[in-house]
Amino acid sequence: MCVRVVPIRLDDEILSFVDLLVKLGIYSSRSEALRELIKAGIKSYENIAKIAKAIERLFELEKEEGDIPIKLNNALSQLLGERDRF
């Protein structure tokens, strides 16, 4: 695994929070805290990345086929109807 140093600018509020995590002993350093917080943030967005890749693939299929690969007849009206149930 290649480790690189990346300069970053943080506002006082974020840095104070990171420092608090270090002070409480949750992390041993700012670097460790930021690294773990970034990992958690990335993990929380994994599904978005998967969806974006799937959408890109659908666009590729549409381009190859000359038509949309999946047709959802009346899907929008069904979705809107279901939304009103809650």
C-alpha cells in the first residue's frame, strides 16, 4: 500500500473536533483521526458509487443498443401514487 502526504485545509470547527477525538484518546494523532474519518465517509458513500457505475453502464448499453435497455412503463406514476400512501 502506497501512503502519500496530502496537504489539507480545515476550518477551526473541524480541527477542534479532530483535536477533541485525539484528546479523548479515541485516536492517537490528528493524522490517524482524519484517516479513519475519511474511511468512514468513503464507506458511507459506497452505494452512491455503485449506483453511479450502474447508471454509466446503462448509458453505455443505451448507446450500443440505440434504445434504453430497461423500460419501466408507468413507473413514475406508480412511484408518485405510492408516495402518497405514507
